[in-house]
Amino acid sequence: MNEQSLNLVKRSFKEFYFKHTNYVETPNRIEEREFGYMQFNGGMIRHLSFKNNGELSAHFLKHIPSDVYYSCAYYINPTAPMQEKIFKGADLIFDIDIDELALICAKDHEMWICNHCKNVMGEKQECGKCNSMKVEKISLTCDNCIDAGKGELKKLIKFLQEDLGIQENEIKIYFSGNQGFHLHIYNTELESLDPHSRADIADYVMGNNILPDSFGVRKNSHLVKDVISKFPNIDDFGWRGRISRQLMKDDKAKPRTVQKILKAGYLRFKTELDDIAREIGAHIDPKVTMDIHRVFRMQGTLNSKSGLMKAPCNAIDTFDPLTNACVLTDEEVLVNVRYSPKFRLKERFFGPFNDQKVKLPTYAAVYLICKGLAEV
Amino acid sequence: MSNIQFGSRDLAKYPFLTEAGKYLKDLDYSLDEFEGPSKKRIIERACERILTAIDGNVFKQLDDLDTEIVSFLIALIIVHALGIRSVSRKYSLGEARRAEMFLERDLKHESDERMRSILTRIFKDLFSIDITQENNKFKFKVSEYLKRATYFHDEHWKLVNRIVNRGFVYLDSDDTVRLIRDEISLYIYDKINKMELKQLPESIKIKVDELRGKVVKHVEFRRYFVTTKYPPCVHHILQLLSKAENPPHSARFLLATYMLSIGKSTDEICALFETAPDYNERVTRYQVEHLAGMKGSRTKYVCPSCEKVTSDNNCYRTEECDGIINPLQFGRRRIRNE
Ligand code: SF4
Ligand SMILES: [Zn+2]
Ligand SMILES: [Zn+2]
């Protein structure tokens, strides 16, 4: 990013924080949280603590961060070094990364950019201009991406509510500001769980490591009658029911289904279970859920990878992140776009652009600059 | 369901239930006058319980119910008075295994309703958890289940392989018993530590001293055994621990990874740490299992090199260390040369 570009981004972030202090959502139990932020020149400041919303906004208005984070954990001493913070509990969090879903639309809006000379390429390769090996993947988000993300979101919420018993009002959903969704769970019983229990929950919603034995199928099972009494009905709770609904239409088909499973053998069935789980499980990043000391992007702040906001999603179906999270002004600016596929922000479509000067509303200009595709 | 009365037979099997304490009151036992031949028998019985547990066995007797109940309580007092951590731990585990044995047996013979009421009671008494039942299964809150089950490494215990619905995990009685064995052991261990003792009657005091002699020999023997085989750096840490001193983190890491590499079990390794002043069974177990790659990251940690050990100030090189670059090689070379 050249200096003028950086100035434009900084200026528009500053304007946002001045005009929209009300967007910034102060986390609950603020005085027990650790805050941190990224500066535009790169450095990360951590171990901050604020007593209230006013103190927090004042700080960020003064410093204009590129990204703002706070701990999902509650600490006795949020400002102390890690070992002395004293952990009291942490919100349970989930991260759905659309980029990890391997969608077919990716090829339309995915590109690689040379870290060194900013040359944009269609596929991952050594930079054609400067031969640098350091190339970085960039992707713009399309409507198909958003639908896919929402699909994962819905699967996840079903597991959380129907199986884990989490109430609707304990779940808060956000667009991450770039290519994903964040879920925050506020539940006092789950708050005290250690990383292993959280990993176990992550594995549950993903459906990792479902054992044939949970379906009555053991390594040495040969007879249908031994298995059938332990084989789930289609209306059974949890994964047992979910899987059996994929395997058979109704309970009458049980003997046939079990027979087929036994014929194929334990290992085949295990692979089949893994395949089904991959399809009906929720795709989340388990590392995020496990990590109780993570600082998570703060709601209502801007994401410097896109200039979009981490925006609350209250109704999944009608929520449009490309509109609801697009909060910078539409004052027009002139920018040089190296390359960009067609993309949408708010109700407008832009591009495709190839090495050209264009007038864009600030929100779109900042979006391309943050992605590394344009400069002032 | 909870109107089922616990008879002395139940209390003899599960003497850690709160009702056992009341029972003791009804029998009008008071510590002040714990003298005389009948009391002597009980004290003997208590010592038997302790020695059986220290030897790693399960005390199976269930003949004289009153004696069984009271001897458990006396054994707690004696173990507390001994004040040796490893004894407290072994004793707690022994009693938990005894309870597990009875629970498993009862599950086969007792009526379902009675059995379930006993399990429900144990949960209520010991862990202040209300478990409910539905369709012959026990229902645990997901969070209560996770706090316990993540200490098992078997995939079978993973949430994904359980029946989960609306915030509850459903377990059959067999699994419920397994889930609580460790808890019972920790509960008894806790009970021993938190006990407040006034003056001990002479009859018990004598026994405590007698036992101490026996037990210390036991421990000494183990320590002697320990001193001969290990490289100086490891040996030094073991010495620190045996003096109830606190070795630094890097030293603990060395000890645990070394022991894992030579094939010691997590149980054996945890036992090495139990004399440390800040010993906490759960945490230690968790950490050792983490190093062994059973938990969390699943990466196995390897024993650090002599160079690393030296830079951490944990090296106590002797000439026997000549020519080795990792503590694991200590002793091996020599064997090959001979
Ligand atoms: S030389 Fe190696 S084995 Fe010997 S004491 Fe030092 S670290 Fe341990
Ligand atoms: Zn280049
Ligand atoms: Zn897309």
C-alpha cells in the first residue's frame, strides 16, 4: 500500500469511528476483558483494559486502529502478562471461514498477488514479473460464498440448539468483516470449559471421529441380529439419528441397511461415516473454538483486510453482509486498479477492471486497496 | 426414588456417602473413647484397608457391616495423621476401586430402580450434581459430562460418540460407573486432606506410628531403586521431588519426557510428581498426557538434548555422561561396550 492509499484508508476509518461510535458494540463484563489492537504501521498492542464504553471509544478515536480485538476470556487481571492474568472463564466461540469451504465460485474471484511487486496472477505460481516466490491468496466475496457461509451457519446453529441445548438468545452471530462468520455463545455453564472440552464440542459439530461402535457395529460383528438392537432409529437423538436418516428412509429398512454395512465391513463403514459427517457436519475452524486465550475481532469495528465492519446478523436469511457491513462513505475517489474481477458491494456491481484508473465510491476503493488490488 | 433407605449393607459398600457419618453417630462411636477390644478390631481392620490399598489391591471384605463402615472412617483419620501424600493417593484410589467393584456387581444383581437411586445419590452427595433418568439412561448436563469425560482418552468417550440431546448426554449405568470412579478417588483424597483432627486417642496414635514405619520402608525402597538407574540430571530432579522441593518447569519437562521415552506409564510419571508442594493430580495428569501426545495437540514431545538441558541449568554431568548428546543415551553406550 503506498502512502496516499494508506492515508485514504486511515482517513476513512477515522471518519467511521467518529461518526458511528454507536456501531461499536461494547462486550459484556468489559472490565474483565483484555483488549488489543493493530496499528496501521503494523504493531500489535495488547493487554489493555477498559472500564466502560466511553473509555474504550475515547482510546480508539485517539489511536485509530486498523483492527480491534478483545479476549473471549474473562480475567481477574486483564492487563497482566499471560501467566498472571488468572483465567475466570471464556465465551465459547466459533469461526466459519468461507475460504476453507472449497467452493466452485472461488475460481471466479480468487487470485494470487506477489508480496514483492504486487503483480496479480490468476493462479498460484512464481511471480511472472519479479520471480518472487512469496505470493499471497486474495479472494473477493460473492453471493454464492455468502450463501454457502450461511448454510454452514445454519448447520452449526442446529447442533448448538438441538443437541447442545444452547438457547437462541445465548447465540450472537456476526459477519467477520472479511470472508467468514463468527458466533459468540454467552452461557455461564459452558464458560468454564477447558480447551479439551471445547475441542470435544468442536469435534461434535464437525462430526469428527464417529465410531462404527456407536452404531453397534464392532470390528468382530458378523450377525445382523447382534447389531440391529443397537442400531439407531431414524428419529434418534444427535448424530445417531442424523446418520441413520442418511443411511435409510425409515426404520423398516434397518435389517437391509445393517446387512449392507456388515457386508462392506467395519473399515468401509467408518469411511462412510466420515464422508457423511463431512457433508452434514458444520465446517468450523476448531483451533478458534479450542483457544481460550484468543483475542477475537470486536463487534462493530472495521476489518483492515476489507474495510468492511464486523456486523451483527440478526436474521440469517435476509442478512446481506455486502450491504450491512459496508459502512464507509460513498464519496467518490480516483484509484488505479491493477486487476479486479466483477464484485458487488451494497446494491452496486463494480468491474471487472484491468490496469485502469476508475472513480469509485470510498467504500469500494478502500475495499480494493485493502485487498491489495488498487492504489490511490 | 430417593425414599429408598440405605441399609448398613449399602453403607459398607459405599462408606463415603454422607449417611455413613450419621450412621456412625447413631452407633454412638466417639473418638475420645476409642479403646477396648472391639475398637481394637476396627483399628486393625482400618490398617488392613490401608495396607491393601498401598499394595495396589482392592479390599474386598464385606462380612461385618458395622466394622466395615467404621473402619473406613478410622482409616481416613489414620491416613490423614500419616500425612504422606503418596499414601493418601493410593488409599483413595483403592477405596474408589472397591466402590467401583461393588457398583458393577450391584448393577448385575440389584433391581434397576435401587441401583439407579444409589448412583443418583453418589452424584448428589459427592459432586452436588443432580442427575436425572430417562428411558433407563442417566442424563448429565453437557458441561458436567465434558468436565469429567475429557480425562478419558478413548474415542468412545468423545461427545460425538454419545447420545446428546437438548443439552444433555445420556449414559447407561456401566458408563456412569466408569465416569465416576476417578471422581470418587479425588473426593476421598480431598476428604483426607481437609480433615480436621483434634487429639487422637492413644490406641490410634500407636497404630499411626507403627504404620509409618512400614510405609516409609516402602517409599525408601522405591527411592533407593530410583537412584541407581538414571542420568545425573534426571536423578537430581527426583531428589528435589523426594525432598518435597519444587523443580523448575524446564526440569519437570525433562523428567516427564525422559520417563515417557523409556516407556514409563503416565500413572507412574504422575506418581513421581506427587511429592511436589504444588502437586495437583488432575493438572499433572493432564500435562503428562499432553506431553505423551494423548491430549490436545497430539504432538509427542521428545526428551531435550544435553545441550538444551545444560542451557536450562539442569545438567549435573558426571564422567559417565562422556560422549552422549541426549540423556536418553545415558547408560546405553556403556552396555554396548561391555
Ligand atoms: S550430560 Fe546430559 S545426561 Fe548428563 S547430566 Fe547433563 S544433561 Fe543429563
Ligand atoms: Zn513480483
Ligand atoms: Zn464466491
